[in-house]
Amino acid sequence: METAEFITTLRREGPLLADAAERAGLDAPVPACPDWRVRDLLRHTGAVHRWATAYVLEGRMKYEEWDETAPGDDKLVGWYRQLHGELADALTAAPSDMTCYYFLAAPSPLAFWARRQAHETSVHRIDAEAALGVASTPVDPVFAADGVHELLAGFHGRKRSKVRTDRPQTLRVRATDVAGADWLVRLSPAAPTVERLVPDPADCTVSGPAAELYLALWNRGSYDGLTVTGDSALVELWRRTGAIT
């Protein structure tokens, strides 16, 4: 996907998140984040948007903690909408050769922040709709496959990943509706490593539509619509240890 496509997705997902949060009410629990209510979801996502915007606008070159300061309940939804809009506008206006800090492999800092914030917003929009108790707005298959790749090769390729096994094992993840969306995750006592389009047999294979994989692997949906073959204990391991807030 191109950077402009991620920004378009970001612009669409933010209002959906805000609308669902407003309808659900700030006290509604967020199923995927048991310690959160909707107000916590808005505070977190708004703070992350503000944090990302500062990197894009100011060219900050090192990691800084984000500030989770937020207004009271009566202004919280509007505050989120404003920060989301400022982020989308900053990304749209940023030059392609901008420089700033970023933390996962990407073609450029701008490409990284557009992609990361699109998925950040999409996942938390799914959370807001779950809090509201409505069916999740469909995720585009190509975008979903990209989000699976970001999760597997990006977040769980870092040393902080908790998805570990006592002995080497492999988990294959394959989207049935997006060409080339096929990953082999090598698990061990160290952080996972990920390869694309590897024909080797795997200890466990999870396959299905990219959108269903996106929800399940980000721990925002069930595995009921997916096909699991081989050692299903690896799926349980992912459920226990693979969650990203």
C-alpha cells in the first residue's frame, strides 16, 4: 500500500472510532482490553495521535514517552476528534523526505507513521465498536494483510515480544484472499523471526480471509472463521502472549 492510501484509511477510521465511542458511552468496557473503559480507549488513542503528530511536525529524532493528559469526560470525544484530524492533516502536508524518529522498518519516516497510525486507529476503532456491541466495520483485505505483516514482522520481531517457545517451532499464517500474504513465523526461546512465502511445513498453520486473520492475531476477534491445522497449542500461545494494546 502507498502512504496516501494509509492516510485515507486513517481519515476514515478515526471518525468511526469516535462515533462508536460516543454511542457506547465512556463507561462501557472494552472487551479486548479488560482494564479499559471507553474513556481509557479515547485517552490512549488520542495521546498516541498527539505523540505521532509531534514527530511528524517537529522532526523529533529520539523516542519520547507520550503524554496521556486528557480533558474531562464532557470534552473527551471532541478532544479525540481534534487530535485525529491534526494527525491526518500533518501526515498529508508532510514532505516525502521528512526525517524523524520511527521504530519499525519502513521505506521512510512518513511511510512508517502513516502506516502505524492507520493500523493503530483501525484496531482501536474495532475496540470501540466491540464496546458498543455492534458488528465490526469490515476491514479491507489488502490493508488487513499489511496489518498482519506489521504485527508479525514488526512488533513481534522485536526483543520485547513475549511469544516464545521452549524449543524451535513454526507457525504459518496464510491469507486465502490476498496474493503473497503468507508468512512463516519461527518460534523459539528468542524473539520470533518471520519469513515470507516459505514452502517448508509448519507445526501449526492458520489460514483464512485476511480480515479474519487481522482480527484474530491482533486479539480482537475469534479464530472461528479460520482454519487451524497442526499443533493448536501454538494458537493458544499466541492468544496468551501476543496481545498488543
